[in-house]
Amino acid sequence: MAHDHSHPPADLTRNQGLVLAALNEAPAPLSAYDILDRLRGDGLRAPLQIYRALDKLVERGLAHRLESLNAFVACADTHCHRKGLIAFAICEGCGKVDEFADAVIEERLGSWAQQTGFKVEQTTMEIRGKCAACLKAA
């Protein structure tokens, strides 16, 4: 799902590093409480610790929140700081999430925003369906 963050930025806090590692190791999106359950053995005990770490990781572009699932994934973009359209294809069969960008859709949304005077601050698209593996297994 995500690219290799095995060498996260040196300026991450311990908690941020643990949360990012949990997201990278997960085969599917994790809720904050899923992350907390995975990290209790590392000394994290309070949801607030997880939420603070997630807020910073999302702010830095190292993780993304999937609104429809109320869950998080590690960034799969090789540059980790993409500012344009970010799209996620979410498989309803196995939970796999693929992150991608599409310049054509981004351009069209930008044109619409310019024509209507709408100031875009964030663009996240979530597409739900079945991945190729789940369709093949059906």
C-alpha cells in the first residue's frame, strides 16, 4: 500500500515514528484505536497520543485520513508532500487502498474552481469498489 518509510525523517517524535511504522506495516487502513491497540506494548496508552501523532503526520503529508472510513493510511506518494489532487481507490472486498493522482481531473477541478471563484484548500477523492484480485476471486 505505502512506499518505504523504513527510514522516516529524523525530526519525527518517537510517537510519530511508531504511528507511521504501524501504518506502513498495515495491509489496510487503520483507525486511531486500531493503531493504539498495536502500540500499547510500546508504551502508548492514550488515544490523544495517537491523534496528536496522526495530526502531525497528516500535516506533513506522511499519512492521509480517509474520511469515509475514519481511518488512516501511510502516504504512497514517493515525494510525501503532494499538494494537488490525491485520490484513493478503496476496495470494499479486502480493504486494500491504492493512492494515485490524475492530472486531467486535477486540471478540470482547477478550471471549475477558477470559473466559479471557489478557493480550493484540499482535494481528496475516494473511489469505492472492488480491486482486480477481489473481482477475480468472486
